[in-house]
Amino acid sequence: MNTIFLFISGPEIMVIMLIVVMVFGADKIPEIARGLGKGMRQVKDATNDIKKEIKDSSEKTKIDTDVAKDINKEINAVKDDIDDLTGPIKRQF
């Protein structure tokens, strides 16, 4: 089974990794990975802070944020209804 990650296959990833090792050297790769990890962590923390600020401000101004939850409930109810209807059909095959 061929794994596709952003339209890049396994051999292409290996070629990219080989080029990275040739350019930066094997001893620099852990430092680069640590830097990327820290950067990703900072982005994740900033995203969580933004979400928290939006949630807090919506609660303070009493904006209804349950609309998405209500829509998800309705979608799940429709999925359950469809599963109930198609269950016997699927079992026959």
C-alpha cells in the first residue's frame, strides 16, 4: 500500500531526506527538529489562546455558541435514521 502525504510518495520523501542530510549534515538534523518542534508548539499554544479568548469573550457578551452543537446533533440524528433504514439492506449483501 502506497502512503501519500501531501501528494508525496515514499521514495520522494527518502530523496528529500537524503538531500536534507547532505545539506545540513547528520549532526544538525536533531537541532533542526527541536527548533521545528518548538515552533509548532508555539503555534499550537497561540491557537489555543486565541480559541480561549474567543470563547471567553463570547461568554461575556452572551453570544450563542451552541449553534454548532445543535447542528451536529441534527446531523447525527439524520445519520442514525439513515443507518436504521440501510441496516437491513446492508446485512442482506
